[in-house]
Amino acid sequence: MTADRRRIDLVLRVFNDLVAAGADGVLPGAINERLRTVGEPMGTWEVRGALSTLEGEGEIVIDDATGAWYPADKGNKRQRLRDTA
């Protein structure tokens, strides 16, 4: 596994943890904060890059109005709105 893939997977795990904990949309800063807490600090641009990669892979979507990220689940209202845009 490459270092880039490891970072992307780590961001996805933290993203999923935040969603599972009840977050209604995840901001990059929340991921950065959690990464610092668990001893895996990452630069803001690294987290943002990982989020963009995950979006390209179809794992997550962004709400352009708020900058929050959401799971790319077909039942997700934000995903349906984005699919029609």
C-alpha cells in the first residue's frame, strides 16, 4: 500500500467514524481534529486532497453550498440532488 493510499484510507475511516457518531455532514477541519487526537496529524491540504480522491472514487459527495461532505449513498438526499444538478 502506498503512503498516499494509506492517507486516503485513514481519512475515509475517520470520515466514517464521524458519520457513525451522528455527524450530519463532515467538514475537513473535523477530520483534521480527529486525526490530531489519534496521533495521526495531517495537513489540511492532505485531508482535502484525500476527500477529493474519495469523491472521484464515488465514496463521498460534497454539498457545495456548505462545504460539508456526505456518504455517497444512493438513498442520501444530497446525493440525489447532486445527481440531478
